[in-house]
Amino acid sequence: MIMGLFAALLSGGAYGTELDAGDGHARASEDSQFAMVIKIDAFTDINEFKARVDPAIRQIHACRLAPGVERLYAPGELEFLQSEAYVRDGIPLNGVTLADLAMTADKLGADVGAFNWLQPA
């Protein structure tokens, strides 16, 4: 909620139900973004802060799970793990995306056969 307040109210954008266009779709023109940079060492010693982050994450991981939930993630952790998987394994593309890439390559005169990554798995 606090991030929504910062993003919407500080910028004059729509907040919560104000984003509803009445048809179940958000009014993108009134959506807002918020970014903040914090100089950690202005508040506390940076090494002490870093040393306390891992135990905080371990507390999240140690929480009791709701039925059907396999794991809890710290903020940004899931995205970090996904990024690592993409670097390691490549970014999976669906058939529609592969077909669009192949069609564009063909239109540009590229030899589609030379791009083995354009072939569906």
C-alpha cells in the first residue's frame, strides 16, 4: 500500500479503484510508477546492514507455509532465481513468438535455418 501511495498520490496518478475504467481494464494513462534510492550508509553501517539481511531472509524462508505453497521468497528473490535460470538455460519462447521471429527474419532476408534457436523445441 505504501508504495502505491508513493507512486500514485505523490505524482497525481490514480490510486486503487481510481484506475478502473469501468470495463474491468485499468486506465493506463493514469497509472503511475515510483522509484526510490536509499543511501544505506546514511542510516547505518553498510557491512552491518548486509550482515543482517541474510538472517532476515532466512526468517522468511522458515515461515510456516500455507497449504499448497511450496516456498516463500524474499522480495526480488524469485526474479533473481529466474534471471539465473535464463542465463544458464536460455529464455524459453513459445511457438507464437518463435514463429513471429522466424517470419521477421525471413522478411529481412536472414537465413532462418541458421538460427537453431528459432526452431521449436
